[in-house]
Amino acid sequence: LSARAAASGCPAGMIAVNGGVLEQEGEVVERVRSFCLDRTEVTVEAYASCAEVGACKAEDLECGNAATWGKKGLASHPLNCVTWDEAETFCREHGKRLPTEQEWEWAARGGVRALTYPWGDEPPADRACWDGEGNSKGTGERKTTCPVGASPRSRSADGIQDLAGNVREWTSSEHERFRVLRGGSWGDSLPQFLSASF
């Protein structure tokens, strides 16, 4: 454990996020308790280690040209094409859990800072791995994910990487009969899709 992680009670590779009251339009949505969140998205390499010992499934992770699984040179990219069950199993195998939708949003907003995006209130531009105006590849030119943490200017106020862009992230929450995804992705071109509240 790093000194910070040990002091916070979070395992290595995780960041402590202090709790508080999540509000939207002046209304209390939920009281969020302090929690730990991974510093980065789960990489292809990390998931492969889980699959190698038989704890995680590796079938059906090819979802087309943009899939990161099994592609040379993408070990440091986030794993995509995983189902909610596969994501939940990976977390459980590592003694972790998926965050609730409210926890995820609290972390992405910077807690009481109530930011529009994890980095602040300015549109993504070249801060995130996305396909919109100002991104490093040019609008409409991004064809795949980026290595996790490759956009340091997208870091949240607490130091968490890629809460906006790269790949959408599963939460433990359900809406009607669907599981909730948050965070926008590399293929999104509208800034609001990367906002903490979307």
C-alpha cells in the first residue's frame, strides 16, 4: 500500500473519495458515504490475469473492430465489451464492488465541488479520450480507446482517471430493468455525454 492508500484505508490502486450529499437542482438525491474507487479503468492486462486463473470469463469479449480484448498492443487500454455480470465478477474476485450510480457521479463531480466534468466546468476539448471537437485525433477521427490514464488533464479532483471518456463504466445501480452505465466513451462526440450527470 502507498502511504496515501494506507492512511485512507483503501487498497493500493484505489483512491479514497470523501462522502457527502449529492444534490441536483437544489434537491438532495442521496447521502453518499465515503468509499474507495479504482484510480483507473480496468485494463485488458488486468482482466487477462483474472481470465488466466479461470476466475473471469474471456469468451465473447470480441464485439467488433473497436474491441480491446485480444488485440496486440492494447494491454494498457481499458477492457470493453464486458457484460455487467463479467464486470461484477472481476470486482468480486479482487475484493471490490462496482460503485453505485450516485457514488460514481459524486466522484465524477468532485464531491461538494459539483463540477460539470471531472476536471472542471470547461468542455472536454483535448482533455479526454473522446471523438468530439478539440480531441487530439480531430473531430470524427478517433477509431478506438486510449491507454488508461493517457489524458492526465481529464483527472478528477480526487485524482481518478478517465471518469469521462475512454469507455463507459458499469455501476451497481439499475434503472427499470437495465443496469446503469456512466462516463461517456471514446466514440462520443457531444460534450454532454461526458458530463458527470449524464
